[in-house]
Amino acid sequence: MLNNIFCKNLLFISFIIVILIIPVLVFADADKIFKKNSKAVVVVVTLNEKGEPISQGSGFIVRADGAVVTNYHVISNAKDIKVKTGDKVLDVPTS
């Protein structure tokens, strides 16, 4: 009887510890990942033929030469594309 109560209490305490500690570890990792990679994140703005913004999305730099990956739906109808990284706005050649 005492052994059964002890096991239930131990299980409950273990559950509480897991509930309290795991989120802290996960958020710490997320914060670390964000700090390490945030400079690679860019904003992609697409413009129509009149130069008016029609879409905006995010992307990230994947190579040292500046190649950016974003979702196709962000750029699919673009006549012009701008990429904002930090305080710079860069024109993207479209063909």
C-alpha cells in the first residue's frame, strides 16, 4: 500500500518537473536559434507593373552569395521584387 502511494507520488512529481522544465529548455533553444540566425531572415516585397506593392512575405539567405529562399506564392505575380535585410533594400533581377 505505501509502495503504491509512493510510486503515484513519484510519478506525479516527475510529471510536474517535466511540465515545468521542458518548456524552459525549448524556449531557450528557440531563443538561441533565433539569435544565431536572425541576420539571415529577410522581408520579400513584390510589386506590380505600376510599382505598387502586391505581396509581402519572409525569406532567408541560404548562401554566401546572397541567394534567398521564399515561398512561391509570395513572388508568383511579381513584376518587380525587393528584398529588405536589416536597413538595406535590394532589387532582385526578374526575367
